[in-house]
Amino acid sequence: MEEKSNDPLHGKTLEMILTDLVALYGWDEMSKKIRINCFSFEPSIKSSLSFLRKTPWARQKVEVLYVWSIKKIAKMKLDAGAHSPATQIPPPSKTS
């Protein structure tokens, strides 16, 4: 029997974590929460990933913010899924 990991970061790539955080907070709020230049000046996922992979202290701050934000991210994804056309039920058709 396989054991389930209690680590909330298990199976999450840095790109997934960063993408979720940017979707939740946006770059402006991210730069206020974690004061690093790659979030403040011409931010992008690519440049931020490059910096975070080389800078352990900054990566740790991003991972901590992600863990603190997991419930908000899950709610955001659930709300976004509820509004997608695939999950909406069409109105009943009127046949005469």
C-alpha cells in the first residue's frame, strides 16, 4: 500500500507554484508580498523561474507563500471551473 505524502509541495513544480500564485495575486501583489526584483520590474514566469532556481532563499519564500495560499488557490480554481462553459448546464429547451 502506498503512503500519501503530507508535503503540500509534493508533485508541484516550481512553474506550477509560480503560475498559481500569479493567477491568485498578480505580479503587483506578488512583488509586495515577496520583495524581489524579478516580480517588480518586467515580470514574467520565465525570468522569475530562472532567478528562483538559482536563489534558494527566494524560492523558499515563494514556496512558503504557496503553502499559506493553498486554500485560496483551490477556491480560485473551483470558482473558475464553475464558470467554464463545459460545466454549465444548458437551459431546458422548449418544445411545442
